[in-house]
Amino acid sequence: MKKFFEDIKKDMKFKSAGPGKKLTDDASTKPEVVQSSSSAKHNRHAPSEGSQRAGAAALARIEQHQRPKVHTSQDAIRNQVKRELEAEAAALAEKQKADTAEGAKLPVKDAACLSVSGVYFTCPLTGATLTKSKREVHIKEAILMRFEEDPVEASVMMIHTFNKDREKVKAAVDIISKYIDNIFKNPTEEKYRKIKLSNKVYQEKVGCVEGSREFLEALGFTSIMLPVEGQEEEEEFLVLLEHSPDALELMKERRDRLQRGEPVRAQLDRQPQAFRSSPNAQRFELPPEFYNLTAEELKREQQQRSELVEKNAMLRTKAMREREEQRERRKYNYTLLRIRLPDGNLLQGTFYAWDRLPVLFAFVRESLVDGWQPFELIAPGSQKLKESEEIALAECNLVPAALLTFAWDAAVQADIAAAGGKSPTLLKPELLKTIRTLS
């Protein structure tokens, strides 16, 4: 029996020894070694070298993979930011190109015939007008360039904008705030002014959030290698050297800025446009950006049209009809609205499908000479829209496009007429300056 178990052990040891090697194999042949990207280390710089180095360090952490050494001149930073961030836009463009190829059999509309050339956005930092594919690239570049002017503001923007997981952002902000509170409450305690970068809490809650280290460096923390008790090798710490009363008060103010921070998002450009009275007011030709569908889904949409007649012939409950209407509305990202004014002219603007009615009314007011006067907007089917109602445009069936009718409040207009006052024009001069005729 003892020999039986010994034979089993030998057999297991033989199987675990590996696949083996033929005697005829070339001894110089070596197995391929895969380099781990995690072995790449990013070069960190202390903020004392200047805000431009902080911008370079921020750039080096945008992606997880290895990168060449970042130069610290402002031109070099700008060029490298453009190269690396616009790679994201290039990838998106390739995908859109592929989708276009898939939908090549679909009827293609001439761009000149479209009611609007596309969907555009405005960068709140630079005021630049951007396409959908370029907006994130531009905003990231604009934030990184802010390090030259205000490293604190730039790092706060970076934390709240570059990280999509809002829960992780909140956790990082809370821990950084705790660091600052501990320093303020214990200004003479050296341990509160040191952050060990290998600390588990720092790595899992703070270090993984882009912009967090930049913010700490902007507060005055400096990277220093320090000895650790019980270890032969030194470890990297972020150490706050300055702790005067004025510096501590300033740190609290910057903590508040971090807590109040919000993501920087491109704002939808409504592209306000005025048109002369035209029989084509109800004709809409929209670009693909208005639809939340791929080319393949558009093909299926064509096939499903024939099924719609059969569905309408079926007896359905009100709840069933409402569910189908909601599914239809979710197909649209944006909506193009035209408002027919009393003088016959048209006002056009682009909106998110889920913008609320107060947003629409505000857009109209901002376009009028006498926007302070009360007015009504009437949707197709004689549905009166109310400015006070927080209802989405999609829920009002105003997607993907609709023609609305504008009407002044009759009682107010009667009072104005009795007083002998009346504005000669409705739309502001800057809109009338570019007025066109619908083709």
C-alpha cells in the first residue's frame, strides 16, 4: 500500500513538471517575454518647478499605458495633448465611417438640403464651436492649459470632468477634504502633513482619480522619498512643507472650491436662425446626429414600417400605446423646433429631446425685442404649452422636429395698443441681419 501511494505522488510530480522539451530543439530558442505595461512609471514633478510641469504631469496620467517622456515647454504640452487626445476623436470618426458604409444602401440626403447642417456645441472655457466628436478632446485640452494660469482651478476641473464615475469622485473629494481638515485641526502634527502614496486608502480612493494628485500638489504638497520604519528602501510621500496660519486658511478655501466643483460640459449650440415666411415651414430634413440610431438600426426601422399598419389595426390598451410612444421618443437625441411668429417670420432652434418647456420659452424670449411680454406657444393639434410646466419636449411629442405657433397674450396686447405703443419688429436685429428663405 505504501508503494502504491508513492507511485501516485511520483506521477503527480511528473505531470506538474511542465510540457517538457525535445532534445532536437534549438537550445538558443527563448520563450517570448511579454512586457507588462504596469512596469512603466510616470515621471512626477513637484509644483515648485512651475504650473507648466503640473500640466505635463496631468497629461501623463490621462491614459494608463506607457508614454514617452513629456516635455515641459508650453508648446510641447499643447502639441502632445492634441496628438494624444485627438486619437480618441479619430477612433470615433472611424466608427462613424464604418456605420456610414453599412448604411450606404439607405437614401442619402444632400447636405445642402438639410434643415440644419448638424449638431454643434460651445466650449464654456474657450467659447469655441465644436462638433460632437471634438467636444471632449477640446475641453480636456482647455483644462490642461489652465494649469499655467490657476493650477487649483485646473485640477478641480480635472477631477470633476475627467472621471465619469461620480461615486469615485465623491469618495476622493471626501478623503482629500479629510486630509485638509486634519492638518487644519492639528497644524503642529507632522504625521498629518504626510501622505504615503503606497497607502491602501490613498491608492484605492484617491490616487485612481485623475487630477487628485495635481490638486494636492497645487495645495503645496511636494513629492519626497522618506525612510519607512521596518523597511530598508525609502518610499514616496507627498509632504506639505508650508503650514503658516495664512497658508492653512487658503487651503480651506481651496478645499471648498474642490467640494463645489462641477464637471465642465460642452453646451448645446441652439443655432438660432430666422427665416422669412415660407410654405416650406413644416418641411424638415434632419442630419443623422438627431437620431439615436446606428445605420444598422435605421435599416431595421425601414423593415418595421410595414408592421406599423398591422399594429394600428390591433386592439391595444392605452398603457400599451403609451409604452410604444415612449419607445419611439427614445430614438431621438435632439429636436429641431420652428416657431411661426405673428409677422410671418420663423424662429428656429436646436434642443435636446429631453429639454424642458421652460428652456424652450427662455430661448424664444431671448430672441425677441420685447421678450418681457407674456406669450403663448401652441403645438400641433392646438395643444397650448405652458411655461411653468416641467415637461420634456419629447413628452410633448415635439421630436424630432415640430412647427409651433407663437401668440401674444391678448389682454396685454390690448393694453399696449390702447396706450399707443407697439414694437415695429419682433425678432432682435442680430437675427434679422442673417434672415434667410427656406429652400
